[in-house]
Amino acid sequence: SLLWISLSVEPVFDALGKVIESRSVAIDITARKQAESEQQQARDHLQRSLLQTIQAIARTIEMRDPYTAGHQQRVAALAVALATEMGLEDARIQGIRLGASIHDIGKIGVPVEILDRPGRLDPEMFALIKTHAQLGHDIIRDIEFPWPLADMVLQHHERLDGSGYPRGLKGDAILLEARILAVADVLESMTSHRPYRPAPGIEAALQVLRAGRGIEFDADVVDACLRLARDGTNRLTAIVGAARAA
């Protein structure tokens, strides 16, 4: 059978500093290794359970609002592309993907007749829509995710100049992850049809982002988006198309 051994060796010197022998200690650490393996398996199981929970939540929201079905997953695909272009580490990108996939979870508390309304919203209805960021945060804030998902959900409509909601945060008070979601959300929303308007399209979305670069939207995130759009193969259009097909 396989045994794990921890081996330490210590030299013994004579009066002239010459090594004349060594003393060795071998300790059987098989039980410890087995325990570590079991702990890792438990962590992996918990991670899978978290991912499945997030996916179930995302499906629940989108089944309730057919007009925006797939919106969260498309935002997630765009956010991952932006974060990858910015060179963020894999673990952080994973958190961004998951945060994006449930960023509109708070819409579960907004009446469907408002979400699906074909005309323009009056100020009272729009104020109710705006509560979804805080509602989403409140729903998941007590779940111990390894990423700041609750803050991503809370802040994805905040803007650098403080003009966003729900808290009017400014600049670095907004998580980088939320700043990435903000750009991805604008891109996806403006390339999708809604009951109250046709899709303005990707070029119109890029114009909005250029105009808001460094004012409403993080300059580094917008620059990453523009690099994807300027690429010879127009990766941004391909990403949007692939996300919509999925």
C-alpha cells in the first residue's frame, strides 16, 4: 500500500567540520495526507454546490422575465471577455462570471407587469425597477461566497461620477468587478431588443461607452472593450453573437 513519509536528515560533524554521519527521522504522514485529501474533496463539493445554486437562481430569474431571458448569461460572457482582456487572474475572473450571472437577482422582487411593460416607465415605476440592485444584495449578502458577489450585485448600476444607484458611489468606492459588469451590462442591453424599443446596436453602445469613458465608466474597462471592437476579427461582435446563440 502507498505510504506518505516526511523525511528529515541532519548531518553530524567532527571537530574539523567534516561530515562523519547523519541522523534521519522518517515519520508516517499517510493519515494526514488522507485527511487533507478528504478536506479538498469536501471543498470541491461545496464549490460545485455553490455553482449549482447560482445557476438555479439565474434560471429562476430568467424564467420569470422572458423578455430578458439569457441577459445575465450574456452579460457574464461579455464581462469575462473584458476581464480577460484586462489581464485579471483566473480566480477573479471566475468570481466576475458568477456575479454577472446573478446580477439581476433582485428583479425577482419587481412586479412582472413592470418588467414586461411595452411602453416607457413613469418615474414611480422606474424608481421601483431601481430597487433591484439593493434587493439582490439583500438576498445573497449572508451567503459566504469566496468572491464579493453581493457587492457586485449591489454596485453594477453605480457610476464613477456618482450618478448611479442605489448609493451614488464614486470612483474607487466601486469595486472593479462592478465597474466591469456596468460596461458589460450596457453592451448587452443595447444589443438586445426590449418590449419598449428595438436594439440600438453595438455601434450605438460603443458611442455611449466612449462618451462616458472616465466619467461614468471605468477608463480601463472601456479601453478593453474598444480593443476587442478594434481587433481585426472584431472579437466583440463575435462574443456578443456567441453569447446570444448560447
